[in-house]
Amino acid sequence: PIHHAALAALCLLLTLAPSAHAKKTFTVEKCTAAGEQELRAAHSFIKANLTAILKKSPLKAKHQEKVRAQWDTVKAVCVDHKAACKKEKLMGRAHGILTNRVSICYGIHHKYDYCELVDTLFHEAGHTFNLGTGRLGHKEGDRIYEMGHAAKALCKAKGLSRPLKR
């Protein structure tokens, strides 16, 4: 017999899990108009250059397919009001393995540039896609960092490095 708790958990999972038939749409929430515009531009840049970025990343073919299948389901949420964003190095966090939600500390990116935002968005999305970090664990040089760096390198190579809009 199925326990009520297990049935409830299954119902919750089915409710929260992205449907195979769900419309794939990148969404941005709780950002300033400039933040939303810049995040949409970063998403579009990555989408338009996804094949080239993935070629330069250390991701295996199965992980690359996961990224291709889920890229348009990312949901970016600006969280500059959160205490975590006040930390100097925190640029974003990944929260939603089921929802592909990434939290972006947009304000801190003003110390850097547009290509750094591209890096952060792709890096955090990698976490939500559950790609794992490889043998290194999560630190500089792991596959999640390297996929973000591949996106940033291409952004810079195309001459798109510039200050972010405020």
C-alpha cells in the first residue's frame, strides 16, 4: 500500500517538475528594468552561441545535451536585497533543480562587466541542470566554473565586454 506521505510527495514532484510539454521560456523576475534587459541580453548571447560555448567547455556530450534541452527553462531572479548579495564575491546562487531558478546579485556585477554576468548566469544554470562538479568538488577549475568561463571568454573574444546598465 502507498503511504499518504509518499503519495503527497509524488504529487508535489509532479506539480513542480517541468513538464516535457511545458513552454520553454527564459524568465526574469524582481530586477530593475536595466537588470532585466541585461539578463535577457546575456541569455540571448548564450543561446545564440551555445554550440561554440559548449565546444570550449569541459562538459561531456550527455551534459551538453542536458544544457541544450534546459537552457530556455532558466528563471533568473534578482536578489540584491538579500544579505548574501552584500558579500563581495557572491554573484549568484542556484536554487531550483526542479525549476531551474537562479538567483542573481545583479548589483555586484557593476564592479565587473557584461561578460561576467554572462559567466554567472551560465555557471548558476549549470548547477540547476544538476551537472555535478566532477572530481574536484565545487571550486575554481571544476566543470561548472569552466562552462561559465567558456561563455565569458567567447563574450570577451567577440568584443562585448562593457559596463552594465544601472
